[in-house]
Amino acid sequence: MILLKFLKDYWTQIVFFIAMLGIVKAFIDATKCSLRNDMLEIWDKCKYTKTITKYQLESFMTSRDLYYKFKGDGFIHTIDEQIQHFEIKDWKKDR
């Protein structure tokens, strides 16, 4: 009886809270997708020459850390391990 009264009195807040959870999950998934795309773009630019600028590496590592905090999936781990062995080049000298 108490549960039914609680549901009757607060059903709008409960529905709102559940909807907000869905929206937050969608934002997290969208952020993971964006971070993954950023890292893959850097990977695609650097994978054939096996060289990376310090700015690309810093950007990759920042995206990677956020991606891991959002519990991103595993294929980025493989790319991360390979990028850590790339030669770091100075983009000013290579222009």
C-alpha cells in the first residue's frame, strides 16, 4: 500500500529520472564514439610512416585516457601499444 502511494505521488519524478539516465548513457556513448574517431584519425595519418608529432601524440593520449575512463572497448588498446613505439617527429623541421 505504501509503495503504491509512493508511485502514485512521485511517478512523474521517477519517469523523469529514468529518462535522464537514458540521456546520460546516450551522451556517454556519443562521447566514446567521438573520442574513438579522433584516435583513429591520428592512427590513420601515422600508421604507414610510423612517425607521430608530439602534438598528435598528446592529443591521442588525452583522448585515450578519457576513452578508458568511459570504459571504452579493447581495440584501442592495440593501437595505443603500437603508437607508443612510433618515432616522434618535430613538425617544424619537416615542413
